[in-house]
Amino acid sequence: MLANELLLKAAKGEITPKIPVWLMRQAGRVLPEYRAVRQKARDFINFVKSPELAAEVTIQPVDILNVDAAIIFSDILVIPEAMGLPYLMQEEKGPVFPDYIQSEKDIEKLHVATANDYHYVLDAIQLTKKHLQNRIPLIGFSGAPWTLFAYMTEGKGSKTFSKSKKWLYSNPEASHQLLQKITDSIIHYLKDQIKSGADIVQLFDSWAGVLNKELYDTFCIPYLKQICNAISEVPVIIFPKDGHFTLQSISSLNCNVVSLDWTIEPEIAIKTLPDKTLQGNADPCLLYADEKTIELHTFKMLKKFNSVPYIANLGHGLYPDIEKEKVKLFVEIVHSYTRSLK
Amino acid sequence: MLANELLLKAAKGEITPKIPVWLMRQAGRVLPEYRAVRQKARDFINFVKSPELAAEVTIQPVDILNVDAAIIFSDILVIPEAMGLPYLMQEEKGPVFPDYIQSEKDIEKLHVATANDYHYVLDAIQLTKKHLQNRIPLIGFSGAPWTLFAYMTEGKGSKTFSKSKKWLYSNPEASHQLLQKITDSIIHYLKDQIKSGADIVQLFDSWAGVLNKELYDTFCIPYLKQICNAISEVPVIIFPKDGHFTLQSISSLNCNVVSLDWTIEPEIAIKTLPDKTLQGNADPCLLYADEKTIELHTFKMLKKFNSVPYIANLGHGLYPDIEKEKVKLFVEIVHSYTRSLK
């Protein structure tokens, strides 16, 4: 039993009078306290691999921002590395895979990841749970199969992910093989996170938006389905960033929560996902505005989601140059709101 | 009178038995013939400013690919430069504005562009029209106000355009001032292109996708409306890339054609835009596939648009590493199709 179970109740479909709130990238550069801890690690990957440091920054926003859930500090690229594909994190450019997947042979070389490959994340979760002392739930996470596939075949971030999509169009069989290997790894990974203490898990499909409905139905939905069906212990959140065309197919998956980016109109999501808890979807850039504007838009959002099970969040991660005080304000506004339920 | 008026007829709302086709970036790196001409210019901007070279590459795809329209070779950043904000084109990184807009004073320094500021584009259009000898229509174009605003305030391409969106949220008055100055420039620019011979014009709103419905309705639609109402001489195409949430508002604008990216399901566009000609929307990555797959997906697309006025195209520009033969195949497939009209 947790002292604050608001988020888990909402995730399981309850229309809670008080609305739970957390923020993607709440454990991140927006907090000066995070930046101070970050300096203790040699580099970003070393940081991710240090359970003590990861647990420390995971808990920071709980106290500083007063959010209703912690999310384990880690990176979605843990899984590609655990499968045998190491990456580098370049400060300006983001992640780079020096030996990205270029042939079917490269796919064969990868193995399905198991606990030994990502034990440091499990250690961080256990440490965090210990420090959290059952105050609030801890969110575990993984990249979704397509998003990991995209990084592994493109070798780096991209506007078009044309190399990755070339695989889907020109070699669907090998694409399915790689997606299956990734999916098997993700299922191990999430189950192990749950065993280590994660109370709920989120799948980040950050590059959903470069596909379309047909590609998503063919190369993503079957794998998300396997994951959702394998995870029965805790609620599952899916975040198909920029994937307005994915919602109808996601509605039939065995997941509990769908996280929405800010381009999705709440009323459309409510219609398309009648059985899901919704999460999101403030524009991160709203937090550049003055206090009155933030208040106005946040209340408008809360009212739009008034009638459904709902978790307040942004439609994407916090940008590093957003002021900490504005983030606190966003959390306070959500907490100040009480739903009028008929 | 043009020998081939298929595109203009479709743009004006006719359901043509044969479907007109052209491709965004058809005058570009996908053609070896383009790359040969490109080498004659010192750099990209110098290339854009050479009417003879611009006319030459504009006409290349007409003969090589057998498309039903030419589009003047130029760049959407002609207008910011014409307003007093010079840019550099860096081979790998794309465009950079060294003195991008950072204050209201920077906005005041800009002037509304007139013919003298972009005469080289008008010269290129006149030359192209002469060489085309009325075979097919020539498409003129401009960046849409928001997309130019985005580049001018961000200083370069960006995944989030958070600097640009910060303007909208934190200084809406100054944002409107800059958008109005850009809009006035675009109206001059398109009217001058039409006087010089452009038979139809397209507005590229390449960064529509980082906004949402409310921002688009506030900061984009009013300016697009001014432009659409000012241009009565020729049909107007609007391309709101990744702007699934813009379609309803665009449906009430005085434009003729809406160009769709590949994430939009044709049946949704047909419902939302009942009075518009639709253009698009094949995934550029489809052209990485084998011939059978290209044929299958292209025919599927043509059938989905069977009942409405329609211009075949991609949902975005051609990627430079697509094979020329695949592009020719796409055009041939469209030309081989005859609509069954009841």
C-alpha cells in the first residue's frame, strides 16, 4: 500500500476527484539539483549505469515538484545496448550507434536481453523504492519496439528516419525478426522492472509519428499487443508521440493508459479511446508563458478531460530551459483543481 | 492555353479521368542531371539566385520524369532574406540565420519585401515560362507565414521549434506583428510570381506539426486567410505538413487545394475537406521498395482518392537517395490509372 495511490487509481480507470500529475523528464535538466548530481558522473551513460545517482535524481522531483509519481531515471537506449548494440551520447547531437544495424547478419548477432544485461536499472529501481518509503508509485519504462528499431537501424536521431523506414518497405521479413527480438527483450525488461518494484510501466513510442496507420498496424501494433498481454501485474501506459493515426488501433490493446501529445484534441481522444485512462497533454512550450497564461491553459485542459479517468502531464518531456518555478506552478494548478462529478 | 491543363482542371475542382501528378522536390538531388547543374554554382544560395540555372533545373523533371507540372526551383527562405534577414545554407545542417530574431527591435528592423528584393525569382519564372512553351503549368510557391516565422525566430531547423513557440506563448503581440510583416511580403511575392507567369501557387507550412489546433487557429489561419483572399488570379494550394489538427480550419479558407502528408488517412481528409481538391500523399519512403510494392501501394492510394478532385503527389519532398527510376515508375503508375467515374 502506498500513501498516495492517486495515479494508480486513475490508471485503473477511476475518475478521481483530485487529479494525479507527473511530468515526462521531471528527473532532468530542468532541476538545478539534477545538474549538480549529473556532474558526479563521467558521462551520461555512466550516469545511467550508476544506481545510486539514478535513484537520487529519480526522487528529486518528488520533493521539489510535489508530483504524484516518480519515474525511474534511465534511458530508452538501455535495451539496444543490452541486446549487444552499444551507443554513445553526444551532448549536442544526442545518441549515436557507431555499429548500427545495416544487414540481416547484424540482426542475427543481437541477443534477447535478460536481467544480467540491464541489472543496473533493476538495482536503481530497488534503491529508489527503498528511499521512496511507499510515498508514491514508481513508474518503470521502456522504449516501444518501433522506436528502438528506429534508433538501431538509423544509427542516430533523424527527422525522417528514412533508413529505418527503408527496412520496413524493402525488407519486411528481417524487420519483423528484429522487432520480435526487441519485443522479447522489452518483455523481460519490464517484467524484471516490476519484480524490482515498478508499480506501473510506460512504453515510449517516440517516433510513432514518422509512420502512418498501415505501417503502424503492421509493424507496431502486433508487438505492442504481445507486450500488453504479457504484462498483467501492473497497469501499462502507451505514449505514441505524434501518432494521431495510431489511436484507433491502440484502443483495442490490452493497455490501461494512453499518453497524448499536445496535437491531439482531448475530445477526439475521448471518443477514440473510450475504455482508456488518458494522460497528457499540455504543450511543453506553455511553460514559457507568464503565470496567468499557464493557469488559463492548464485549467482549460483539465476541464476538457473532466469526465474521464485522467492523469495530468505534458504532451512531451520538459525542455531543459523551462524555469523550475513554472513547473512547480503547473503541478500546483493541477492539485488546486477538484473535479465536479455528477 | 496550355497543352496539358490536367493539374489546373483538378485544382479548380474537376474530377479528371486521368490524374495529374508531380512530386515535391522533383527539381532536386534525386536527379543526376540536377547535381550536374548544381556544381556550376558557388553555393546553394548562389544557385537559387541564378535565374538561368534555376530555370534549367525547373524544367529537367518535365522531360525526365514526365510530370504534369513544373515547380519553380527556389527556396522558402528567399522571403526572410528579402525582408532583411540573411541566411546561410550549410550542407549537413541545413539553413542557419546568424542574426535570427531575438527581440522586438529585431522585428522593427525588417521591411516588407517587394519585387526588387526577390527579382531573381521572378526572372527565373519568366525564363522558365519561355522555355516551357506552354506545355504544362508552372507552380510558384512560398513558405507559409508560421513556417517562415519559425525559421526566423529559431535561427535554424529544430525538432521542437521551442524558441519560436516561446514567442507565441510569451509575446503574442510581437508575434502577430512579425507574422503580419511576413504575410504582407508573401502576398507581394505570390502576386509578383503570378504576374511573371506562375499558373498556380503553393504555400508550404512545413512546421505546422509543432503547433496544435488552438495555436494554429490563432497564429496561422488569420494570415493564411489574408493570403488566400488576396490571391484570386490563380488556384492556391496549402500544405500543412504534419498538421492533422489544421484540416478543419483550413476547410473554411478560400484556397483550392490541400496537400496532405502520408499520416493523413484519405477518407478523413475527404470528410474534413469536402470542398477542396486533395493532393498527396504517398510516403516518400515507399519509393525505397521494390516495383511490385510501389505499384500496390500507389494504386491503393489512387483508389482511395477516386471520388474527389485530386492531384497525385508524395506526402513530403523526395529524399535525395531515392532512385530516379523509382520516381519515374511512380509517375508512370499514376498515368496508367484511369478513374472509373459513375
